[in-house]
Amino acid sequence: MSPSGKSMHMVESAGENVEEVKEGDIVVPVFLPNCKECRDCKSKKSNNCSVFKYNKYSLNMPRDQSSRFRDMKGEVVHHFFSVSSFAQYTVVDVANVVKISQDLPLDKACLLSCGVSTGVGAAWKVAEVEEGSTVAIFGLGSVGLAVAEGAKLRGASKIIGVDLNPKKFEIGKNFGVTDYVNPATIDGKSVSEVIKDLTDGGADYCFECIGLASLMQDAFSSCREGWGQTVILGMEMHGSPLSVNSYEILRGKTVTGSMLGGVKPKIDIPILARKYLDKELNLDGFITHELSFRDINKAFDLLLEGDSLRSIIWMDK
């Protein structure tokens, strides 16, 4: 397949027995496989695939663990997350691609491959945020802001963003964030105490979007007794365990994790695409920069500096 955006491709050719896509189709490669036939894929309870089990260290094709890539010396080059989308051409298993409408602009299609789908899906499919509910989001990167967008569309009455970067609150307003908490400027109070004050006892839903066990604990402490739910979207970057008070679990709080926001790629990504085309879903606001492939390192610098949400990488510019 050949790419036209950061993680959106046009099918250049399809292998034998591949019937789902054909040459010329626009597809979104997704790291999470979806075979559509196994018990997990047919269940509404998860977005796992029991045929092609996702592995965060996956470096090759899922069916036989082989690589389709070689360098100029003939040595094996591995597949990153089974997708390898930062390349002019890639080879992807059909379980890892989603065919989408030709009407969707290419620079918007690529946003649905990971972050935006994760955040919106978490609000819609995992938490099932209700109208009038209160939401606290820990980390206002693209995933966190996508949670805000999803919660806004579900009718949440208060959406609290927690982030150390004050620039994120102004950005967050465009996605529905109503209140902002900067942990560095709340003298004498913990984040959970501030959120409990803002929500009359704790948020109905808390989302951790960074990947730090300490923030997961803060999120859990900030949700309401009786029914408060904490949704973990960040992958713990240090491998640290999460420790929660068992008494609070007995009092009705819950914790759940989610990969890709509970989204079943082949079913839900086309739905998100349609919602954008129907002007229901904001994708434009996530695009802060557009760069050529030769400047991809600049895109990572912008991300690390906190100056971008999503940079679109164009292969042909």
C-alpha cells in the first residue's frame, strides 16, 4: 500500500484471497487487528481479536510472524506495530486495515487510526458518558482532547481538564473543556480535592490519558463514590503497578482499561468518518502542523515540546 498521509493509505495491490479491499481503495491501517470472525470480534464486550492477539512488542506480520521488508543489504526490517505507516509503501495484514469512504479528506482520515478514535471511543463506548454527567480528563494531549470531544457530544455538563501546560486550556475549550486544573498552581489542595469541589463530591467519569500510575491513582481518587468510573487509556510508561484502596472499590468505584477506546476498527472507524462528514465530529481542530516526510523529526520535536496535537506527515510534499 502507498501512503498519502500520516496513517492513511491507498491500496496499491491486494494479495491472493483478499476480498475485503481492492486496488485503489482508501484504507486506514490500525495497530489493533479485527478479523471479524472470532468470538472476541463478534462480541460487543470488547475489541480484542482472539485470532490475531495484539502484542505491544509486535514487530512482524500477525499470521506467520514474518517480515515483508528488507533493507538495501537484504537484511530483515521489522514491521512497527504491524503497520509501519511511516513509509512510502508498506505491507499490512487485511485484519489491520479499515476501508473508508473516498469522500473523507486524506488529512482527516489518518487521524482515525489511533488517538482520536481512542479518546472519542472511550467516552462513547467504554464509559458511555450520559447527558448531564461530569468528566475529568488527566492529560490534554490528542487522546485527552478527543475524550473531551466525545464527552461533549454525549452531553456532559462539566468537562474538567487536568494538565501542567496552561496553553492546553484555551485549546481544550474548542473541544468542550469547561474547567481547567493545573496541579502546579493549586496551593494547599490535591487535584482530587479540587475536582471534588468542582463536581459536588467527585466526577462521574475520570480518564487517565498519560500513562503514569500516580495519575491513575489521582484519577481514581477524583471519581465519585457509589458509581464513579476511572478509565485508563495511557500505557504505564515505567511498568509501575496501580494500587487502589479496596474499600473505595467496595463503595462502588470502578477501574477499567481500554485499548483504542473500545473501538472495533472495522465497525466503528467508518462510523466516526461518517460523523465527521455529517459535521458532527471535530477532526480539523486536532491538526496543528503539516510537514513533509523529510521533516518527520521536527514533528516529534513539536510533540515533545507540547506545541502540537497532531502533525500530518505528507509523503509527496
